[in-house]
Amino acid sequence: MPDFNDERNSERPDVERYLDVVRRRHLHLLLPLFCTWILVWGASWFLQPKYKSSALILVEQPTMPENFVAPNVNENLQDRLQSITQQILSRTRLIAVIDTLHLYPKDQNQASEDARLDKMRKDIDIELVRDTRNNQITAFKISYSAPDPQVAQQVTTELTDLFIRENSKVRLQQSQGTTKFMESQLEEARQRLAEQEAKVRAFEGTHEGALPSQQNSNLQILAGLQSQLQNEQDTLNTARQQHAYLEALLDQYRTSRGTLRAEPLPSNVVALDQELNRLNSQLADLSSRYTDQYPDIQRLKVQIASTQKLRDELASAKSKGKGDTSEDPSALTSPISQVQGQLKSNQLEIANREQAITELKGRINEYQGRLNLQPTTEQELAELTRGYEQSKSNYDELLKKKNESQMATSLEQMEQGERFTILDPPTLPTAPDFPNRLKFCGIGLALGLVLGAAVAAGFELMDDRLHGEKEIKDLLPTTVIAEIPQVTIAADEEKTKRKLALGWALTAAVFVTIIAGAAISFLHG
């Protein structure tokens, strides 16, 4: 039956065998390890040291809340930092810094200018600092490495000043550019608004009296004109009736004068009384609706007075008797003259009334035409007004934005907006940042271990000798029944002890040397 314990043991790593290999090949392991370590660690002492100076710049938020003054520049700080970095790391800026601080003195010829720029760009390091909660940039770190610590500090100071000045300059330029753009847009909006205002004024001037806002007044005026027309027509009818009456009265006077008889006089007095009653009735009706200053009331009063005078004269002529009238035909001359005068006045009044009616009808037609054009005028004016309101709304919005942009620009000019503030000034390094000799010590040790293990494994693989009883047992086809112990003499034992002691001493010397090198690197680091 197979031995499962042997199978499990075969699957496990043979630690004793590996330890045996280390004991046999310790020189092959220690020599490459020590040589590699001494080369790597020793090289770190021959490399030119570089001192790194760093400065921490805080991104300080605006002192004025955004609710009062909204910024008018690009709020993406990362994009702005990238743009500023490209400008500062440009050829012109870096060459100016190199020439001012006399950097890289070994490469002063023109052919190596690109090499100098590349070296300086490699020596500059910019690191962003973000808030862990919202991943926003709160600060950034500028570093520069140089063989001289004071030079490193000077260059870092210069770069820090460049970043602060360039940020203020870029923000101010962006703010001023935004304000100028808003001013140009506002001027264009103002011109469009002026054009719309001119169109509205021209339309209102052309359609004066027919505007929608004048509809109520037009209706009131039209109603008043129609009322005046009705009054004028009524007055004209009355005047025509009076004209017919005066003509009839004049004919009677003429007939009475031709026959020299006064028989018609009583009937004439009665007719005048009827006329006076009609005129008084008409006066009472007008007085109930109008004041005494109304023209028709004043006209009726004059007419009543003249009719009353005529009636009194006729009545006086009647009281003298027939003989007096037949003897003096001129007694009827005065009433006839008065009737003729009233008839002329009546004819003039009729003409005036007819002319007034014609004018009123013309004005009524005019206002009726205005009201008929009301829908079309209202639609056209609505379209013009809509364009005007849109232009005015756009103008008001641009004016508000322009004022806000001007306030933001003033804030940038006073350096009260977002700005860069030096939180940690450029440091003066006391120890070189490169090379890190302690790190080189560790790297040398790691490489030495790898190389030593590879060399020991190589020698072990090339050795075909059997170094243990287990290897012999593995080669035999049968099971070993008995073993003959190794017979050693005192000289062999002494030799083995010396060899073992030498190996431990060598191992101790190597690791003590490495530990000492690490301590020296740490103390000088």
C-alpha cells in the first residue's frame, strides 16, 4: 500500500534541504550579495545630490459671498491651473528664470537651450491637494530640485510668485474680457431696442386716434357726436318748422297790408301765442337736461324774446282799432320787417345747422372708420409690441449681467476674488532629496539577495554529487535495511568547526557592514 505520509511530505517544501544548500553555498550567496550591495550603495555616494525646496499654496475662496457678487471667470480651477502651468513652463518664462538665477551654468551655449529647458521642467514638480470629502482642489504644492539648497529655494520662490501673479492676471483678464463682451452685447441690444421703439412710435404716429388704447375714448367721442347729430337734426327740424311758420306769417302780413284790413290780426296774435307756447315748452325741455349756457337754450331765449316782442306789437296794433289801421298802412311795416329779419336769421340758422350736421356726419364716419380698423391695428401693434418687449427683456437681462460683471471685475481688481495665498513659504532644504542613500541601501540589499540566490542555485544545479542520505535513498530501488555511520577523525572535526566558524564570521561581517551602511545613510539622510 502506498504511504500517504510520504506523499504529503513530498508535497511540502524540504526546508532542511534548503538550509543544507545555504550551509554549503553560503559563500556563493554572500559574495554576490555583498558585492551588489556595495556597488549600489557606494554609487549613491558618488551621485550628485539634489536639494528639494517646496512651497504650499492655498486656494483661498472669495471674501465676498457669491450671493452678493457672482464671479465672472472660469470656475474650473483644475483647467485654470493647467493653463497657468503651461504658461509658466513656457520657453519664454523658463529662459528668463534660468538667465536671472544663472541656472545650469555648464550648458550656456545656444545649442543646449532645449536641453536646459527639459532639465528645468524635470526638476519642477507640481502636486495638487484635494479635499477628501468633495474632491475639490484646496491647495497645490510647488517643488524644485537643485544641487544647491539656496538655489532650490530661490527658484521655488520665483515659481511661487509667478503662479500667484499669473493667477491674478489671468482672472483679471478673464473678468475684463467678460465685462467687455457683456458691454458689446448690451450695446447691440440697446440698438435693437431703439429700432423697436422707433417702429412703435412711427406706427402710433401713423395710426393716431385708431390705437387700441384709444378705443374707449373713440367710443365715447362717437357717442357724443351721435348725440350732437341727433340734437342738431332736431334743432334743424325745429328751425325748418319755424321757417315755414315765418313765411306763412309774412304772407299774411303782406296780404293784410295790401287790403289795408286788420281782420287777420287777431288770428296772427293767436298764432304767435301758439308759437310762444311751443318755444317755451321746448325751452323747458332743454333746461331740464342742460344748463343755461347751452347754445340751444340761449338761442331759444332770444327767439322767445323776439316772438314776444312781435306778439306785443301786434296786440298793440289791434288795440288802436280799425280806423287807425286803415288810415295808417305803415302800422304793419314794423312787424313785417321784424318777421323778415327773423326769417333771414332763421335761414342763416338752417344753413349753419345743415353745415354742422354735415361736419358731424364726417366726424362720425371718421371715428367709425377708426373703430372698424381697430382689429387690424391691434394685431399689428401687438406684433410690434411683442418684438419691443422681447428686446427690452433681453436688454434688461444683459444690463443686469453687465452690472454684475462690472462688480466682479472690481472685486478682482481689489484682489478680493479667488486667489492664491502662500500657506507654507519655500523651505530651505538641509538634507538632499536625491539620492536617498537609505533607499539605495535597501535596493542594493534586495538586488544582492536575488543575485546571490541565483548564483547559489546555479552552482547547486551544476553539482552532480550526493550530499545527503535522503538523496542516496531516493536513488536506491530497494529499502535501506541498515546504515554504516560516518567515521570521522579529530582533524576532520576541527576542520569542519573552523569552516563553520569562518562561515558564520563572514556572514556576520557582511550583515554588520550592511547594517552599518544603512545607519550611516540614515544619519546622513
